[in-house]
Amino acid sequence: MPPSSPHPTGGSAANAGGACSFASMLAAATTPAADQTADDERPDFTSMTRQQLFDWMNQQIRSGRMSLDESTPFLGMTMKISAATGEPVDMASDGERIDFVAKARGGIDGALERRDYDLLARLQAAVERMLKMQGSAGTAADGRGV
């Protein structure tokens, strides 16, 4: 009878390699964002697709860096409705690059006009987060307190 092993073994070297491969992929998929390269941590929110923003937002949530409540202004920015059909536009097939910092600042102006202070605060926090992630927090002030 073979000695017991704490690790399952496959019937071939290929199976054992597959298990290691899976373990490596799992570890890579669950590694916190802090362990990623600086390029991964500095997205360009001034030229990004809706899908890229959505993927970044989800990664922030999964890593614990953003709560679901904090994600709401970002989620709102990923929405797009076709003027022709009135239907949502699929973000996976939409390659349009958007300046999400400018888009959020436009939302801040609208929230101020409507006196929607809850939305104002969420959008200001979103702009601050985007600028901080881009490494340009020093340019945050543009007359809107952000």
C-alpha cells in the first residue's frame, strides 16, 4: 500500500502538471491588486472604454478596495443607451474611448444644479479616486472642490 500523501496525485505527470497549473491560475486570479505592477494600478480614466472601467471597478470590489456603495457612480458611467433604439448598448462591443473624469465632473455640475447632494458627494468621491489612481491627485482642484 502506498504511503498517504497530503496532496492528491494524478495518474500521470500531465495530471500533476495540470493541478499545479490550475493552482497557479487560481493564485493569480485571487492575488490582491497591491501585488500587481504599477501599470495595472494606474489606469487612464481620461481615455478608457466602458468595458475597461467596468472591469477595473469589479477588480476593485473583488480586492476589497471598493465597496458596492462606492461603485455606484462608476457603474452609472458604464451605462449607455442607444438614441436610435432606446436599448442599452453592449459595452463588450463598444470601443468608444471616454474621459470618465470629465464625465463625472459633468455629473457633479448636474447634481449641483439639481441640489442632489448625495449624488454630488458620490461623484466627488469617484473623481478623487480616479485622480488618485492615476497618480494625479495634485491636479484634483479645478474649482469644484474636487
